[in-house]
Amino acid sequence: MARGGPVKVTVQQKKQGMSKFTAEQRSWFFYDWANSAYLTTTATVLFSPYLTSVAERAACGYAGSADRPCREPLSVLGLSLSAGSLVFYLITFTTVLSALILPIVGAIADRVHSRRKLMGTFAWLGSIAGVLMFFVTGTHWQFGAVLLICANLMFAASVVVYDAILVDIAGPDERDAVSSQGWAYGYLGGGILLAANLVLVGMHDSFGIDESLAVRISMASAAVWWAAFTIIPVLGIRDRPPHAPTGQRSLMSQSFGQLWITLRGLRHYPQTLLFLVAYLFFNDGIQTVIYAASVYGEKQLGFGTGVLIGTILLVQFVAFGGALLFGRVAGRYGSRRTILVGLLVWMCVVCIAFVLPAHQVAPFLILAVAIGLVLGGTQALSRSFYSQLIPAGRAAEYFSLYQACERGTSWLGTLAFGVMHQLTGSYRPAILALIMFFAIGAILLYKVNPHKGIRDVGNVVPSVV
């Protein structure tokens, strides 16, 4: 095996628990640990309802609630939009933009000599935008909107490179385990910081600050965490030679040209394309649930910020075990079958969320446990399964397409959610509408032939897939 190729793990190593992972793989895990702080504290729990309240103050003069919703429209670029739907339209816009940008990022990542440094650059730029969210106050929703777009784009760009590195550091038979372990690190790291932020927000009076300031401090802490722990993978992952030829043209011109080649070449890999379309649907459902959970809990069910943070914290720690559990199940039954079971559970989650009573915490927490069990597992196995379906040497290029509909950048689901709320004035029909994304995704995934897809791209078929 040439230097820089996928890492092989012996049978003896596989029997030794965590020792089966190399030092480089453990360094790679820490980027999940790093970026999940932003994803959990800021993107999932705090910033969406916070920016919604800022937008509602601009539109109505007060922040809406379950008992006193804001009905006045917000003027955005000449359009009259519901303030409660602003965040979902912003995420939709970010994803459309990412569809143009991320394939370029992927093509660049396949041509640079240091993927780890490129990943770090995107991460640190995103963390700067995250720190600046501390200064979003009053009715200045426009500043918050710009920061949300920038942070999410940098987050997505960094994860394109991060996901592609999985192919470098793990062989076909170990990717489910490595990917699941990375997701587990993410949920644990994000959960630890979220626990600290729960104390700060829930006991803000004891610290002599108001809730708004506590929320803004928490968001800044997530950005600092993201930046600081990114140092570990940047230092611990080895550089590899470029995976694609650099040629005589500039890196940027090659990357734009490669975007067209990638999209055109997908038709030669029908199973890869079928999985990508399936993933687009069911992951949009997952991402919309993640983004909508805090807004739904606050604006529809009437829970305070402390309850929301506590619930997401519960999801984080349950998801830590869920990711590891799904990894073990996939090792026996295959990742595709395991993902399908997870999607059935997701459909049940959406139906239950539709009928949840307002102001009753216990049913909300029970639903959170169900979400935690399937959240990390479906995402981790989707990443490792997709890694088997991409041509050798083009990992970042293909993961850029994958990341365009990955966490933090879904658009079909958030668009449907925002439109349903705009039409009905309620988040309940909006949450129920998401079931179609899981159903369509499951049907398409069922049609994927994994053995044929892996052979079509020239990869070795794992013993269990």
C-alpha cells in the first residue's frame, strides 16, 4: 500500500474496541466534535428562534409566542414574508447558493496538497461568523441573516473536505464503524457544550445577565469551541498527494470545469445518482426537523429556551449511543437495510410531533429520545454508504454534491415548512408535511442496488453492505 492510501486494519485490531482506530482516525473524529458545537448550540437550538424573535420585533414590535403570535409581514427585498418563516427561507437560499459553490469546493479539495488545511480554513472562517452573531441585537435581523448564510456555507464547505478525508483514512470494510464513531464524537462534544450553555441560559439571573445576553454568549462559545478543536484534526491528519491532476490551468478554472464534468458523469453511475436523489429527500426531512425543532417547540408548543436546550441536550446524548448502535447493526445487516429501518422510525416521529399537546414537557421528551436513537445512525451510515458509491480519486468532488443536501443546507424541506406555515399560520401542518420526504427517500433507497453501484464505480464490495 502506497503512502497516503486508505488505512488497512487487521483482524486483531478489529477485536480491540477503540484501539482498532488509528491515531489519524481519532484526530479525524475531533472535527465532528468541533463543528457539532456550532450545529447544536447555534444552528439547531438558539439562533433560529433568536433570529425569528429579532425579525418579529422588526415586523410587529414584539417577539411572538404561542399565546401571542406575530401576524405582521416582514418586507424582504420587496417581498412580504412571514417573520416566522424567515429562517427557513434563509436556509433555502443558502442551499441554492451552496449547490453552485460546494461542487467547486470539492473539485478544489481533490487538487490541493493539504486537505486538512483547506478544511481548517473554512472552519475558522465559519467560526468568525459564529462569533459575530453575538452582536445581533434589537431589530437588526439583516445582520443576523448575513451571518447565518456565511456560517452555514463555511460549515458545509468544511464538511465537504472532512467527509472526503474519510476515504483516505478508512478502508471499505471499516468505514461504517469509523463514520459512526465520528458522529458519536460529534454528539458527545456538542452535548457537553450544550449542557454548559443550558446552565448559563437557565440560570442567567444567577449570573447577573438577561436571557438574551446568555443566548448570545452561548452562541459565541460554540464558535470558539468550533475554532479551537479544529486544531486537533488539522495537526493530526497527514497530507496526501492531490487526488486529481492539477494540469497547467489555474486551480479555479479547473474546478469550474470539473463541476460540469461531475454532473455529466453522474449518468454513468445510475446507482450513485439514485442514492443521491434518495438522500436529497430523506436528509431534507431530517435537516428540517433539526432546524424546526426549536422553533416548533417555542412558537407552537409554548416551551421556554431552557426546556428547548434541555431537550436537544437529551437528543445529543441519546444520539451518541444511537450512532454507535446503528454502526454495530450495520456491521451485521448492512448499512442500506439499517438506514431503511431508521427512516420508518422518522416517519413515526413526524406523525407523533403533529399531535403533541402544547405546554406538556413529558411527551416532548419521549419524542426527543426517539429522534436521538435514529438521528446519528441514519446520518453516519448514509455518509459511509455513499463513500462506497463514488469513483476512486474523486471523493471531495462527489462529497460536494452530497454535502449540498447535507446537514445545515437542506432546502426542499425547509421551503415546504416555510410555505406551509405561511399558508396556514401554524407549524403543525408544516411538520406533518415532512413525512413525504422520508417516504420518498425510503422508496428510492430501497431501489438502490448497492453491489452493482459499488462495482460500477470500480470499488471493492465490502463483506456486508
